[in-house]
Amino acid sequence: DFIKINRPHPSIRFKEFVDGLIKFRERYRGIFSVEIMVLKDINDSDAKIEELLKILERLQPDEVFVNTPYRPTTSNMAKPVTMDR
């Protein structure tokens, strides 16, 4: 999902990315905000949401912004989740 959604440089691995955020959080004293993009049929399942919650528990951000696309995107895969979801 990380690769599909973010299309990072091939050398970037998700675990290392999260570990880096955790290390940053340990040192950073400002407001630490996290933004999550939830996409239909990619990372909106209960299991994926549980994974995200576990990561957020480790990160302990001050703010979490949860988004889904609400206007047309350049990618056919970026579909919004319903408001209920």
C-alpha cells in the first residue's frame, strides 16, 4: 500500500520510513501532525485501519488528519471511501 499510494524512491522501505518518523518524534518538540489518505479498496479495510492505528500509537502525534479524495485525481486507483467508512 505504501508503495502503491506514495510511489517512493525504490530505496525507501516502509518499516525504515516509520522507524525514522518515530526517531524524529522522539527529538522534535513542536507540534507533530500526521496526515493519512484513505483510498477505497487499497487501505480502507478493517485490517489496514488497525495497522495504521498501531503505527499511530507508536508515533504519538499531536494531530491526525484523515483524508480521502473528494475531487478528481490523476490516478484511477485513488478512489474515495464513503463518509460512513
